[in-house]
Amino acid sequence: MNMNYYEKIADNYDSRWKSYTDNTLQKLIQYLPASLENKTILDFGCGTGELIKRLLILKPDLAHITGYDPVEEMLRQAHMKMSQLPEHTQEKVKLQSHSNFENKFDLIVSSSVFHYLPRPRARLHHFKSLLREGGILVLLDYTKSSLLVRYFEWFVKYIDSMHQQAYTPQQIKIMVESADFKLEDSEEFRIRPLWNGFVIRVSV
């Protein structure tokens, strides 16, 4: 997987994608459990740590968040962002570039990552193995029903070489159900003109 693109844009990723990030994370947070008290969370594909920061502010009673991202420069941005938080809040965060996790989680969130996965079905089974009984997985991504992606996916791949494939909401539903997750809620929504997003919450 070629990660050079994200290594290069990490410094200005937040400003470049601010509108997209605001719209998608606001929607994802609506699909989280009302209370995260004493919950452990995995942010799979955490990027610059924006979702982690927002969760720590909105849900200060959560127990711990692990942020995973394979791009070291994105993690460097996340470390800088975490350093601006109070010390007792920073202690709740672990950031790592490897996808081996020591413990299981109550909640896994993954935003705008699914289209990067070369083996999404295998990753869904991996997520299931990482969740405790009753655990929740919330996935959000842009979809192939977006006009931009449906007709110009070749161009998306040109500007973002890590892009593998976008999926329709129905394809994502089929994949999560085939991994024996229980569907709780889902929604297709508008991110910006020509771009649709899809969010889904499932449980084990």
C-alpha cells in the first residue's frame, strides 16, 4: 500500500479536508452509544486524531481510546493534537501504527477507511474478534452511490493511490451481516454535492 500521499499531506490534512471531516464526524458521533462511561474504544484509521479529540471532549467519562493508523506522519499530527489536551485526558489515549491490539474493546469506530481496505470482509471478521460481548462497531465512509465516485472512481484512484474500492450501502450491509454482526441502524446521507456518505452501527 502506497502511503506517500498521506505522508506528504499530513501537515495540512485538517485544513484541506475540514468541511468533509466536520460533516462526517458529526454524523458518526450521532451513531455512538449515548453513554461511553468506562468504555474502551478503538479508532481504526484515526488519521490526525480529530475524532479522538472530539470524543474526549464530548465523552470525558470514557476509559480509554486506542488510535491506529499506518501512516506515521498522520500519527505525528495526532500526537501533537493530543498534547494540547489536559494531562489526565492524554493518559486515556494510546496511538500506534501496528494493527496488533493487546485488549478487546467495547466500541470500534472507523471513519472514511473502508474504501482503503484490500480485504474488507476479512477486516470485518477481525473487528468482530476485537469486540467484547455486546460490543458495537460503527463504520462511516463515502459510497459508490456518490456521482463523483460512481463515474470517476478512476480519477479518485489517480489522486489517492491508496483508494481500493468504494461500495454501495447495500454491499456494506451484506458484508457486515455475513460477518455475523447484528444490524442496529444505518443511514445514507449527503456529505457535500456529488458525495454521499453511509454510516452503519452493528453489534456482536
